[in-house]
Amino acid sequence: MFLYYNKKGFTLLELLVVIAVIGILAAVIMVSVSSSKTKAQVANIKQQFDSMRSQSDVYYANNNDYGTGYAYSSRGDKSGTGSEIWVNDNCVTDSGTGIFRRSTTGLGNLINGICKSGASSIIVAVDTDPATKWAIKVTGPGSNYFCEDSSGVLYFRTTSAYNVLNGVCS
């Protein structure tokens, strides 16, 4: 006499295999989404720099300098000296009388946009008082480093941060 075993449901091994496959797929999707988010943030920072370049040219043409009297705050590394303007933890520059002040005519709103795109450190350096040169360095998301100065060149790398001294990227 033969006994037939009527199998209903899944075995424990089958369930574990399915759970493992779902876990692997979820991990791959998470890495992909995270990478896409970083790429979008980097693209947004580059766009903010493009706007900064053209806006600074207009400001300099109208004022013959980039302003004076900057106040200081902190965001990121605080090893700078008196010629550097720091962005505070609320993503706005401190008040000043030049191009980096919080206003629609200054670059403060663009720096705010860079900050909100995931930058962990933003430092702006000017050369003199009144400023005739400026440079801004940004440590962006995913260990991406940016630097732009008043010459209008945007530098970008993924290896190490730039230096800004007297309004020049190096």
C-alpha cells in the first residue's frame, strides 16, 4: 500500500531562500537610489556655482568690488582666519555689506542652495577689504569637493579638499 503525502505550504528552507533573495534585491535598490541622490545633489551644487559666476560678474561691474565688513559664523571646519566668511548651521551667510550678504542681490541665496544640497562645509574667502577677489570651497555629498573663484573657473574633484587663500582656489 502506498501512502501519498499531500504537501501543503512551503518548507522552512524555501522560505529562507525567498527571504534572502528579497534582501539582496533590496540592498541593490538601496545602493542605486543612494547613488542617484548624491548625483542629483552634485548636479544641483554645480548649477548653483554656474549662477554664482554670472551673478558675481554683474555685482562687480556695478560696484567695482565684492564688498566689505563680513561677519563670521561656523559650518564645517573652523580653522580659517579673518578673511573667510563662514556659513552657519541654518544655511545662511552672516550679514555683511557685500556680495555674500543675505539678500536677493548677493550670493547668500546661492550659498544657501549649496548648503541645502548636502554640503557639509562651505568656506568663502576674500582677498582684501574691500574685496576684489573671492573664492568658495565646498565639501559636498559623497566626498565631492568643489572650488570656484572670481576668475570663473569651477574646480571639482573627489580626492581631497581645495584651499582658498586671498580669494583664489588652490
